[in-house]
Amino acid sequence: EIAQLRLAVEVTARGFDDIVADLPRIIATPRGERAVEGVFHLRARTDGNGEGYDTIAASGPHACYLHWTRNDGPVVPGDLILIDAGVEVDSLYTADITRTLPVSGAFTPIQRRVYEAVREAADAGFAAARPGVTFRSVHEAAMAVIAARVAEWGLLPVTAEEALDGDR
């Protein structure tokens, strides 16, 4: 079973590699999000049963929509693209990988700052997750990082602590 789950993850990761390798063609396609979906679909169908769920390929402003699956927009250099995709292998195990990638191949300084803050928050949540711990505790660990970073950037009208008090 573990080997099959690892296979699903490996095939899914190869699908992401395929997308990155094909970004120049994807950028040139008016509906680049669909091209992302198609590139991933090819990997899913050739190395597995198909996608385990609808692929999210949300570029630019579409990344702000929760579970965007229309995938009908352009993929523009300078933007970020959120990809959430998973391959279902023959054993019916499905991987689930979500990544935010810079379309141009490198983050701008602001994009990097936000990306690193989100990664730091995720790491804090993972560190807080243990048997017997409530979801709320994991959530609070991640939100403490987000509040601290947003406050550092001057985007909160109150302190990070005050902002978090409203969440309790």
C-alpha cells in the first residue's frame, strides 16, 4: 500500500515537472490554464487511471478563487499560478499536490515575501500537529505567523495580537 501511495505521489510530481517544462508553450496559449490542465492530464492518463479530482490551474487573479476549476484564463509571465492536482494510479490511490509557481520562473521580491510567509505558517501548523491536538491549535499556530508577517508589512490597522484576539 505504501508503495502504491508513493507511486501516486511520484507520478503526480512528474506531472508538475511536465507543466514547468512546457511553460513557454503554455504562456503562448490564450487559454494557458487549460494547457496546464491538459499537460497534467496527459501524465495522469499515461502513467495512471487519470486525475483523482478536477485539476485546479488558477493563474493570476483566478488564484484568488477557492477551488477554481474553469481553467480558462491565460498564464501570464510575472503572475503566479496555483496548481492543485493529483494522479490516481491503478491501485486507486490518489496523490494531492498543491503548489504556487512563478510563471516567469522566479518570484518577484514581493511574491517571494508572501510565499515565504505562507510557507512559514504552514511549517508552524505542521509543527503544532500531533495526536490529541485540536484543529484549532494547529490553525492558531499558522495564523500567528500570518498575523505577525502582515503586521510587519504594515497591513493591519491593529497589532498582530489584537487581530488574533478577534479570531478566538
